[in-house]
Amino acid sequence: MLPPKTPLLRKRYRMQILMALTYHIMNFAHGLGIGWVSPTVEIIQSPDTPLSFPVTVDQVSWIGSLFGFGFLSGNILFGLTINRFSRKLNMYLLAFPHMLFWILNYFVQSVEYLYAGRFFAGVTSGGLFVVAPIFLSEIVDKEIRGALMSMGMMFLSCGVLIGFILPTKIDYYLTPCIALALPILYVVVVCFFPETPQSLLRSGQLAEAEAAFNFYKGVDYEKKPRTSISVDESKTSTEGQSEFEDLKTIILTGDANVPVKLHDFFERSALKAFAHTFVLCILYQWSGSFAFLNYMTSIFAASSSTMDPYLSTTIVGVSHICGTLFATLFVERFGRRVLLFCSTTAMIIGMFGFGAFEQFAGAHTKDQYATWVPFAFMLVVVFTSASGLFGNFFTMVVEILPVKIRAEALSISMCFVSLLVFVILKIYPYFLFELGIPATMYTCGAISIVTTIYLYIFMPETKGKSMDKN
């Protein structure tokens, strides 16, 4: 929740919020694609498949894991373009691989179409988590930065929920037609927003940079009769001009404007930041928080739960939204660390509890409690992962990295995430269907314990950190 003296709808924040909401259109669209895969892979393996060809478990694992290759490619691609092209052009580019994802799924003729579609979905994901955090961090005030960036995960979760539902309610070929409207809407709306002031300053467009700064900070410099200017307006304009001059000084003379060299990545502060970030990435992916969303229906189908797996998936999807909403509301009040460690502690309890129930509960116990116990454990795991780890991951990563190498370091970090994504999505079906739920949950829980201990000891709080200077 925002501090009491930070009214969210004050004039200064309006355009920042509108730009964030525009970006979140793509988060919602991306979440829709992620959620759609979970029930769809079950449907296309069933006798009632809408496709003209069979899909095996091994092919399903490739459908899942090729997202990781796409994520890696997106990180590399947008890591190269983020500082070579304008921030806004990069924002436009995010929509096109996502469109290809749905187009390929609509015109599918073989499993290779599904592979390629998931690859392009991964490219979009890689770009979303490189370009957008940088863009937003440059225009959003620190008082609302955590809330607006965490809100992205809430929109993604809403998309995931709709993605869970659509394949069970409408025809396979209708979903792509509906989903394509979202990236088109996103591109149109982005047209109405200017480039970030920092990007314009780096390219030497000082007047445009000041205009963009005024736009995003709600500063009105239109010429008015002197008698019509209120004291508050005058004070706001003066403060805004002072802020812009400070920003200009930082960008043009500070670390952010100095060419990045190789040794910058090996400075003590950079190495510490990379260590914290990489451990956080391992926790984010190998705790299973993302894999759960991709294989949720399969998890319930493989468990002893007697609830309908599609219904269970939908309800858990709602809990994921509630978790990300919780993160959005309380990240600025409690800070990043508190939410993260409360989240991971509850996740660990839930995963070990789920695994223990599946392993040790007798037939009589399962007959009596299987209706709700597996579902309850997954509800706890998914809600708590969303409320701290999933909801605030990208906020924390952006804030941890040093300003001078932030864009490049973020791309490197996301490349690392993409490798983790590929591994977890490739081996998760093997763990789930061959080793069973207990081994799957114990492994994810053990990784969560080790990484949480490290982060608790070494990772600092990043709430309120400046995005323009270290």
C-alpha cells in the first residue's frame, strides 16, 4: 500500500500511471498466452483434440521449454536494441513476436507450428522484462514505482486466469482471433506517449527531453496570465524545473552517460549485484513459481485430487491474481524483503506439505481428504509466490543493478533467467509424470530454502532507491 501522503491520483502521477497501464496491456496479453498453454496441452493430447495430428508427452515438454529459448533470444535481441534504439521503439517492437505466437497457433498444421509459436511467445517475454522495466523506471517516481511495476504481475496473472478459462469454454481457433486485438491496441495507445526524458537527453534532444519530463511529471508550462497562476502551480513548476535540471546533470555528466567498459561488470558493487540477482533468478524459476502456471492443469491431473483439474486450475488462477494484487498494495508499505521472505517461507511449507501428503497419506486418508488437501496446498503455494516472489521479482532486479550498467546487466540477468526457464520447463514434465509430485515438490522446496537463506543474509532492501544514481 502506498504511504498515506502519496495520493495515487494526484496530477504528478497521472501520466506515469497511464503509461504503466498501457504497458500492462502487453503483460495481460502475455499472461493470456501463458495461461492458455496449460489446459491446451492437456486438450491436444486427448482424443478430443482439435488438431489434425497427435501430440506426445515429449513434444509437450518441447512446447513448454522452447519458451525458454525464445526468452533467451528476446533477452539478447532487446539487450542489443535497448540502448541502440529509442526506448519507445523498443516498446513498439514487443508486440510483434506476440502476434506471431497467435498467428502460428491459428494456422497450425504440425507440432512445429506450436514450437515456433512458443518460441515467439518467449521472445516477447524476454523483451517485456528487459525493455519495460527500464522504460518505467525512467518515468515513474520512486514513491509509486514498486506498486506500478508489481501491478504488471497482477495484469499478467489476470491474463493467465483468462488463458486458463478460454480453452475450456470456446473453440481452439477462436482464441487467437480474440487475443490478437490486445497487441494491436497496445501499439495504438503507445503512440500517444513520448519517449523517456533520459533517452532523449542521451541523444542530445534537450528541449524534447524537458517536454517529456513535464508530460510524465504533470508539470504544466503553458503560458498563462501571471494573475491566473496559483501558488501551488508556481511551486510545482519551479520544483519540476529544478528536478529536470538535476536529472540533466546526472544523465549528461554522471555514470549513466559514461561509456560502459568490460571492467565495469567486474567492480565489487557490480559483482555483488549480479550475485544477488542470479540467486534471486534461481529462486524465481526453480522454486517452480513459473512452471506451476504452465503445468497447473497437469499437476492437478497427476495428483490424488478428485476435483476437476480445469476447475482447480481456474480457482488457483484467481488466487494468483489476489497474490499479485496483495503485492501491488503492500510493496511500498512493507518493502521488498518482507514480502519476499514471507512469500518464500509459505511456499516452502506448502510445497513440502503437498509432497508429504501425496507420499505418506494412506488410501483411506486420500479418499477422505483428496477433494481439498492437494488443492489447498497449491492454493497456498500459488498465492504466496504471487504475493512476494512473482509479484516483485522484476522490481527487485531493476533496483539491485547498478545504474551505469543497468540495461546491459538486466539483459544478462534475463538471459540467465531464460536458461533457467528452458531447463525447468523441459524437465518439469519428467519430474511430474516420471518421478511424481513428492519428488517435484521436495526439489523445488529445497532449492527455495537454500536461495532464501542466501538472500535473507546478503540482499539489501531496495525500496526508495534512486534509478538515476547509485
